[in-house]
Amino acid sequence: MLIPIIEANLVAPILNEGGTREVYYPEGGWYHWFSNDYVEGKQFSVISMDMDDMPLYVKAGRIVPMT
């Protein structure tokens, strides 16, 4: 079964100079693409990052084609 890429990825750009944003993680587990930090879904969380960093999360158990 193919999972549309929109269901397997979560992007939450930082749009303010303070570098914080509230994010809702849908059901399931989520891994931050660059740091590999894990977040359990079905909850809100406040994230803090520099504006140069990209808050990109991939749903746990999903295969991400690299080529």
C-alpha cells in the first residue's frame, strides 16, 4: 500500500523572530528529520528553532525514498 507523501510528512516552518511555534502532531509517532528526536502524536507541542532550521517531521514506520 502506498502512503501519500502528505500523510507521512509534517512541515512546521518558523515564521517569527523568536523562533517558536505551536505544532499539532497527528496520531502516531513522529521523528524530526535532522535530529532524529521522537515525538508521540495526538498532542500539541511548542517547538523552538532558529529561522534557518526546518522543522520537518516524518511519521514513524514510513519509508522515505531517497533517490
